[in-house]
Amino acid sequence: MNARQPLPQDAAQPSGDDRYLAVTHEVFNQPPALEDYNLFEQDKALQEAVAREGAAAATGDLKQFGALAGATETIELGFRANENKPVFNTHDRFGHRIDQVDFHPAYHQLMSLAMENGLHSSPWANPGSGAHVARAAKYYMHSQVEASHCCPITMTFAAIPSIRKQPELAAIWEAKILANNYDPRNLPDSEKQSVTIGMAMTEKQGGSDVRANTTRAYATGTEGPGQAYELVGHKWFVSAPMCDAFLVLAQTQSGLSCFLMPRWRPDGSKNPWQIQRLKNKMGNVANASSEAELRGALAWMVGEEGRGVPTIIEMVAMTRFDCMIGSSAGMRQAFAQASHHCHHRSAFGNRLSEQPLMQNVLADLALESEAALAYTMRVARSLDNQHLEHERLLARLATPVGKYWICKRTPNHAYEAMECIGGSGVMEDCIMPRLLRESPVNAIWEGSGNVQCLDTLRALQKEPDTLDAFFNEAAEARGSDARFDRFLAQLQNDFADISDVEYRARNLVDRLALLMQASLLLRNSDTAVADAFCASRLEHNGGLNYGNLPSGTNPAAIIKRATPVVG
Ligand SMILES: Cc1cc2nc3c(=O)[nH]c(=O)nc-3n(C[C@H](O)[C@H](O)[C@H](O)COP(=O)(O)OP(=O)(O)OC[C@H]3O[C@@H](n4cnc5c(N)ncnc54)[C@H](O)[C@@H]3O)c2cc1C
């Protein structure tokens, strides 16, 4: 039909000039946007985990936060922050060196939301039963909106245990770190009530092997803990370089030591560390990561001289925990998008979510997501109960195991969820490309996969009781499923043989993670979830991709439990 001809009588009748435009088609068989829903109320597994792991008292607060995280306007902030990458300026227009990174206002709004809700502070400011669990639940929801700004939130949160190792520094910094407001101004910390903290360990010649660091620290007067030094060297990765201070590793005569390096000197002059350029990252793009040179930057020693790694490892343990939350969150959001889409989309005469093969894929994705959450929240409870020996030992082993496993499972999960959505899942106005690009980052930073497996072995070697704690905890599910019992016995047996253990470390760590996830699901989740997890993860089915749940499992129940209902 000629586009300028009037429309036939039976077509929709536009008014005015539109009546001369052809109506090409109706839009149908497309899902409504997944927005304006409550990320807490629409996540049964999360609600159960919060109650189970000791944070039931936070339910009201989490409901409120869930509504905020699912609001259209909040979701929009995530898109805008990522469409507008940070911009680095070395100098101002008069030629002064400023090392200023400018972020989009949406990034700042996300930072404000996070800090006003205590994502960087609450378990330290108000410790006690359920504090880490409640904070993890909030972080889990917030990270589903936008993950990259969570990097400085995590580092600020994680810095507290390390900084507390130097009480006189903690006395100056802690109150400002824990303040629940966000102040992005580039001013000396003495002029601010709220600060953010970054970390600078990695150098060009070595990231995992920080002992290869060449940055040197020179005492300005007296040497030792709490004393002032000047740092000379470089850092190959410094994320969130607009933080107010950084924990930095540098060498003294006694070896690698940890330092707190502020942006500004106490006299109000700019501390001489300079950003060379921003990293051109494939993921985590709303947040800046930089390369920097330290040109006599003033810094104060934190913890014992020559004990930099044990000092900063307190921070790293917390950032690794947050990687687990972040990757669990990525999987939750990916599943929610995929399942929501398939619920509203039909092909070949039926809803996608009701077609057997798609049900198998969706249910498998839901299992992975719930297992990751259950594991993460159990570790959160351990963090709340470090005074108990079992919990201390459990957290020591469960953190590298979980950081490795959960982060490692996320990229393929994101890709598979994207494929459930089909071509529209590849488009940048869908969150899936962002989730996919984000997904490898958690696995690589804060200790990559092999490094986590080696840390697991280190924990076993230094404190063999950690393995007993892990097995004792997992064995609480013994007797509830024969597949689980066989898996547990085989794994315990395999740990008896330590020949070749480094070569086999991934295999052992994989199975530790699966064992704990299965145990948690058997003890706490829906029967359909636990049964399908054991059937697909603890027994060999010959298939390696998602969509490999064997016959006899109940995908409809698993999908229903996990799918958010909107509207
Ligand atoms: C987006 C982004 C932001 C970052 N931000 C920061 C930051 O703010 N501050 C900071 O300090 N760092 C930061 N990093 C650096 C990050 O922590 C390192 O990249 C990471 O620790 C790995 O170090 P590397 O890149 O030097 O790799 P390498 O240490 O060279 O490791 C390469 C590979 O070898 C493996 N490997 C290492 N040792 C062994 C071994 N003994 N046996 C078997 N395999 C081994 C590792 O697992 C890894 O897979 C960031 C990285 C990224 C990607």
C-alpha cells in the first residue's frame, strides 16, 4: 500500500495527519519492562536466607530498600552511569595538576544511595547478630541495579579491619569512613565529614604476587607503625581513584608493608601521587580504574613493618566476600530478566517459560543463583559470629572457596540468561550486556581463580581444622539425600590423599563449593530445588552446559519460586 493513501476502514484510525501514515504493525509478544518491583519481596530465597541467617529484624528495612532498588528511576541511574564513562583531567585550565576524574551525576546518585543506606558501614557501626547478613542482603539488591560503583563502596567497607590495626590512624579516619553520607568533593579529608577508601596493591610486574612490588617507602622521621613515610613507585591498577585515601603496599628495609595514603597532605597541598591514565575496561565502566605514579606521596604505616600482606589481607578478605555477593547478585538479576522475558514471550504457540527445554534451562539458572545466594548468606552469618571458633574456621575456608566458585560460575550464567532473551538480550538497552561484561571482573580481581584455590590449600595447611569445620557444617545435611551422602564420602576420601594436591586444587575446590551449596539447599530450600541441585550437580549426567537437569526434576516449581512477579 502507498504510504500516503488513507487507511482502509478496518485498520486503526489515526487522527490528523497520521491518517496518511501506514500502520505497519502492532507491537505484541514483548514483555513489560522488569521495573517497579520490590527486589526483596519478589525474592523468596533472599527473604528466607535473611531470616535463617539471623537478620529477621532487618526485614522491614530490607523491604523498603527492595522497593527503592526496583524503582524505575533507580534502575535508570544504572544505565545512565554506564552510558557516560568517567573522564580524567590531569590539569585545570590554568595548568595546575589536579588528577581529577569526573563521573556522571547518575554515578554520584548511586554512591549516595549506597552510603545513605550504610552499605559501606553498617556491620562496623552497628555490629551484632545479623549485621553482616542484613548488609549483604542490601548490597545484593543494590548491586543488581549497578555493579561498578559498588567497587568503592566495597573498598571503603573493607578497609575498616585493616585500618583498625593502627588505632591512632583509626581514631582519625574511622568516624569519617563510617559516616552515612557521600561527599565526592575533592578536598582535604580534614575538611570533609565523610570519606571513601581505595586500595593500591597491584604493580606492573606482579598482581597476585605482591611480594614482587617495587614501590619503596622512605621514613620522613621515626620508622615504624603509625609513622609517616614517603612512597616512590607506581601502581598498575588503582580503582576509584577519587577516593580520599588508599591502603597501599610498599617496601621498606624490613619488607612489604601497608600504608594509608591520603589524596591531600595535612598542610592542604596535593599529595604527590599522579594518575597516569584511566584503564580502558570492558566491564565495570561506570567506575574509573587508573594507573598511577607515587612521587614521594605521604603515607602512614598501618600495622607491623614488613607485615603488609597480613595487614591488608584483612581488607582483601572482606572484598572477596563482596565479590561473592556481587556475583550472586549478577546471577539473580540475570535469572530474573531471563525468566520474566520467557514468562511473557511465546514461540511456536506456547509461552517460552512453559516449554520443556526452556524450563530446563531456566530452572538450571535458578538453581545456580539460589545456591550462590545461600552460600554467600551463610558466610555472612559466619562474619557476624567470628567470636565462635567454628564460624571463624568456616569463614576462613569458605571465603576463598566461595569467591572462586561463585564468581567463576557467573559469566556463563549471564551469557545463558542473555540467550534466553534472544536477540533483544544482546542490545545495550537491556541490562544483559552489562551483566555479561561485569561478570568476569569479580573472578579476576581480589585474587583470581587459581589464587583462590591456592589460598584454600594454604588455609588447609596452616589450619587443618578449617576442613573439619567445613565438613562438619556440610554434614549437617547427611542422611537427607543418598547422592549427597555419596558425594560427601568421596570428597572426604579424596582429601585423605594429598599427592598432586596443587594440580588438583580446582577440582577439590569445585567439589567443596558444590558440597556446601547442596547441604544448604537440602537443609533449607524447597524440595524441588534441593533435589534438582543434587541430581544435576552431584551426579554425572554427561552434560556440561546449563539445561542439563535430568528427568524427574520439577522445573516448574523451581522457576515459580524464583521468578519475580511484576505489576
Ligand atoms: C577492573 C579491575 C580493577 C582493579 N582494581 C584494582 C585496585 O583498585 N587495586 C589493586 O591493587 N588492584 C586492582 N586490580 C588488579 C587485580 O587485583 C589483579 O589484576 C589481579 O589480582 C591479578 O593480578 P595480575 O593482573 O597481575 O595477574 P597475575 O598475577 O599475573 O596472574 C595471571 C594469572 O595467573 C594466575 N596465577 C598467579 N599465580 C599463580 C600460581 N602460583 N599458580 C597458578 N596460577 C597462578 C592468576 O590466577 C591469574 O589467572 C584490578 C583489576 C581489574 C581487572
